[in-house]
Amino acid sequence: MSLSNRMHGLKPIVNKGLEWMYIDQPTREKLDTLAKKYPLHELNIEDCLSKNQLPKIDRYDDHVFIILQFPTTQKEKTSPRFSQLSLFIGRDFLISIHQGDLKPLSELFQACSIDKGKNKQNIMGNSPGYLLHSILDVLVDDLLHILMKVIGNLDDIEDAVFDDKVAVAKEISILRREITTLRRIVVPLKRIMLEIISRDVRKFSTNVEEEDLISYFNDINDHVSKVLEALDESKETIEIYKDTDHMLSSEKTNKILSFLTILFTLSIPVTVVGTFFGMNIIIPGSVNFSYDLYDFMPLIITICFSVGSVIIMLYYFRKLGWMNNLTK
């Protein structure tokens, strides 16, 4: 079978000699087929098939291999997950490989494949460096949109933290996880962007557009820096909200326990005295009931002792400041 037949279904988009090969849901068969035409190293192919590779950049004589991670939000999951993007960049080709869950990249490829004119030129340009910029630009913009949602959730939690009727411990934990996930993506992205700007932009651009590409990549790097700064601030803020929610919850629990403790303590004298005299006191309605005042003396003494004990304890509790905590 000829190579052209084996490449069926893996047809690249071509613009002025530049090829963009887009692959989602990569398989060993697809990558082995690509290796027949493009200089793909076997170790890099293994990295593309693995979903747990750390972001990195490998340089060869005729191409550069880059692994990046970007967030993706699935419909059934509200928190972002990260998806691996593998890129092979040569003199006249760019191969992008991911698991099919990077929607901005899929839409960019569709726009480029459908359009045959100016839009295609604007996306691919005249060099793989320009196409790489277009890909990173749409993915970083999507990263900014996800960050805006996180900041919006952060503002909602700020109002809920100080509402006694709302429990936000779970929401705080989920948001902390989202921020941590995004930071795990952005920190390596920042490092690799600096490497691309300093070492690789000149390698994959013409002399005419070299300076412009550096400016374009610097603009993306500036957006990444702003995302990282916002995530650092969000991390500090959510930690403050976590501590505040814990402190307010503990204070609320302490108030409840204090109230129940005082209520139980106030009942102790009545319980003790009532238990001691319960079988020996004549009360109205009992079998031995009479109108003799002397018969009511034990009941009167019991009531006075119980009430007096309660008053004394209330006074003592207020003097210690325990009662003041219940009124705040």
C-alpha cells in the first residue's frame, strides 16, 4: 500500500508550502504512519500516546517537540481538567496532537480547513512559527476565560462566607482545587514560553517576520504572566476565605455548645433537689394533699433553693463573660 493511501484521513492543511497536520484521538497506527513522512522520534511518539507527560521541549536538528497542558472543562464536570497538547514543529510543517478535548484548537482547525482564502492565511501565515503563535494564542485566550469564571466564583464565595445561613466549605474546597489545577498548567507554560521566545522563534521564522513573531509571542507571554499573577492572588484570597469560614464556623459551634452547656448546668440544681425530695414532698394534686402550710414547706424550700441556685449561676456566668458571648 502506498504512503498516500496510508495517509488517508490524515490529510494536512497546506498553505504556501506549510503543512498543518491536526490529529485528535491519537493511536499508534496514526503516529506510525506519520513517522513515515515526518521525522518523528520514537520516544516522542510514546510521549504523545501517554496522557501523563510533564510539559517539556525537546530540540532536534530539523524539528522541535513540545508538550504543553491546557485546561478543559467537560460538561459533566464543573472543575477544569488539563489536556495534553503535543506539537512537532519543523521547517515546513507543524503537527498538533491531542485527545480531542481542546475545543478552541478544534474550532481553529475547522476555521482553517473550511476557509480557503484570507482567514487561512491569517491563521497559518508563512511559517510554522506563525502557526504556533495562532495555536497558543487561542488556547491562552481560552485560559483567560476560564480564569474569569474562577474569579467570578471567588466573588460569590466572598459574599457567602459571611452569611451564617450558607455553608460554603465544599465550594471553597472545589475552588481551591480549580486554582491549584490552573497553576499546575500555567507555571510550566510560562517557562516554556520564555524558552520558545529566546531560542526557537528565530529558528522557525523568516528574516522578514522574525521581529514581528517575537512581538507576538511576547504578547502571549504577557497574557500568561497576567494569568499567573491573578492565580497567585486568587490562591491567597481563597486561603483567607478558608480560614475565615473555619473561624466563623468554630465560633458558631462554640456558641451552640455554650448555650447547651449553660442550659444543662442550670438544670442541675433542679434535677438534684427534685431527685432528693421527689418521693417525700406533698404537692397539690397528690394523694396526701392538704391545706396545712407546714406540709408545703419542703416544696417551698425546694423551689427557693433551685431558683436561687439558678440565679447565682447566672450571675457568676455573666461575671465571667460567658453570657456575653451568647448575645453577640
